[in-house]
Amino acid sequence: MAATTEQEQNIGSPAPRRRGPGRIAMAVSFFGELLITAGLVLGLFVVYSLWWTNVVADRAADKQADKVRDAWTERTTGGPGALDTKNGIGFLHVPAMRNGEVLVEKGTSTKILNDGVAGYYTDPVKATLPTTGKTGNFALAAHRDGHGAKFHNIDKVKKGDPIVFETKDAWYVYKVYAVLPETSKYNVEVLGQVPKESGKKKAGHYITLTTCTPVYTSRYRYVVWGELVRTEKVDSERTLPKELR
């Protein structure tokens, strides 16, 4: 009988088992998948925070703005206090921020500002509305990122720039005279009726814009101060003041 070759001996023998990945390799693979998933979730959250909340807020603000303008077309009686409604008291125009008109409502709570509007302070310092004719500080706040981000470009506002507040009956034209790029979020002195931190020592007709800084954080506050230079009565055609043309 012929000798059996090595090839013939291997015929019918089970194939050698392949060794699967080790525990370390499996752990690394699992951890990698977790990182990818976390990255996707984080990416979606960023899109939601910085884009979708703007879309939702702008829609809400536009709806409220339409209500205010519709109410203005109605023939109603009442003093300045009649402007203080739940829908909004007027519109802020800051050409340097390139954000169009911004509806102004009462209060600075997160719920209010998330609707893509600016709010005037009622706490811890009560803002003085320009419609009252009294001296004081018309202090406002708005988001800088997300939820409409109406004050996102506040860092573009410089001394000498105009700030215009529009009501049903008048245009209040202010001129920026001081900017504070960073201060504590607990610094309520910047909202004072006489904002001494801005350099003013006497009562006057002031406006203050505040928002969070740096961008995408709420660590500090950015502040812009303006002083009233004139008031224009709204005409029948609602002609814009020269600062907005």
C-alpha cells in the first residue's frame, strides 16, 4: 500500500478555528461607536439650539408683532399706559445690529425672551418707559444666541450709532454714548435710572441694551448705553426717521 500523503491525511479533518477579536478590541470598538453616537447627538443639539430655536422664536415674534401693528391701526383712546400690553409696547431698531425691528415686551424672563423679542426690565430694577415722558432708564435685554438671537451683533454697536424705539404715536431716537463689553451678570448698577457706570451723573432719558457675553455663554453681560436726542411724532404714512432710511 502506498504511503498516505499529507494532503490526503488532511482531507476530512475539521478546519482550524479562527480566533475572534479580543476583549480589548471589542471594548475599543464599542467605545468608538459610543463616541460616534454622542457626536451625532451633540451635533443635533447644536443645530436645535442655534438654528431651530431661532426659527421657532422668529415665528412667534412675527405673530406677536402682527398683533401689535394690527392693534395700532385701530382707533383707540388712552394715555401712554395703553401701550403697555401683553402683546408688546413697540419696536426697537438698531441699524448697526442688522436685525430688523425687534418687538419689545414687558419682562426679561427666559420664557419671554425665548419668543425672539427684547424685554424691558421690571426686576430687579424697573425700567422707565419713554412713553411716560419721565426721566429714567429704558433698560432692555434679549438673547445673543439661539431663540431669535436679537442682540447677537451687539458688539457691532459703537459710540455715536443710533438706537430708535418705535411706538404707535412716536419715534424715540437715541444716540449711543458708552459701551461696556464685559461686566458681572449680577451688576444691576448698569440698569440704574441714572447709569453712573456709563459716566452719567444727572437724570436724563436713557436707554440700555444688555445681553450675555461671550457669545454662546452666559458668563458675563455686554452693555450698551444711549441717550435720547429727539422725539418725532408718527405721521399718517409712518415715515421712518432719517436714521432708519
